[in-house]
Amino acid sequence: MTVFQKIIDREIPADIVHEDELCLAFRDINPRAPTHVLVIPKKPIASLDHLDDGDQALVGHLLLVVRDLARQLGLDNGYRLVANCGSDGGQEVAHLHFHLLGGRRLTWPPG
Ligand code: 5GP
């Protein structure tokens, strides 16, 4: 079981900023920007590569939650959305998640 599943199940605490029937959003324990939130589906999908065609509406929902959270968190100057996938992508937790990063000018390209 991943650490994110434990957060969904309330087995370990997290600073939750949004929850609905399909997803959870909480602050990253090791923030890389003044605002660093992880948006995850409650459905246990390991990564972007593990999405089914039937997950189309779920993915759309996650992105609309990101849009609303960015407004709610005051990221008026912009933000970045990152999904690390697999070992070359630097993914450490095998539960699909989007990093919502903002609150400072982010550099490009990422390392
Ligand atoms: P990945 O490298 O898989 O894209 O990102 C995993 C993220 O999960 C990292 O940014 C890491 O700081 C965060 N993370 C790992 N364990 C925990 C935890 O127990 N609680 C929270 N809030 N974030 C975590």
C-alpha cells in the first residue's frame, strides 16, 4: 500500500486542502515552492501510464480541481502542474498525483 493510500484512508495525517468523491488534495510534506499541493485520485491508479480510457472523466475532474485550487490558493501570477511518471520521470510514489506548484517564479527546464 502506498503512503498516498494511507492518507486517503486517514491512516496517516496530511494537510488536506480539498476533498470530494473522486479526489484528494493535500500539501506536499517536502515543499519545493511556497505553494506545493498534490492532487490525487481516490482510485488507486499507479501512474499516468496506468490510466484506462475509461478514466477520461476522472482526469478531466482532476484538472478542473487544479484550476479551482490555484484560484483558491491565490496563485494569481501562474503556477506549474507536474506529473512525474516512472523511474526516468522521477516518480517516487506509485499512486497517480499532480504536483501543483506556485508562489514563486519557477525555472525552466526542470532538472
Ligand atoms: P513523486 O516524486 O512521486 O512525483 O512525488 C512524491 C511526492 O510525495 C514528493 O514530493 C514527496 O515530498 C511527497 N510525499 C511523500 N511522502 C509524503 C507524505 O507522507 N505526506 C505528504 N504530504 N507528502 C509526501
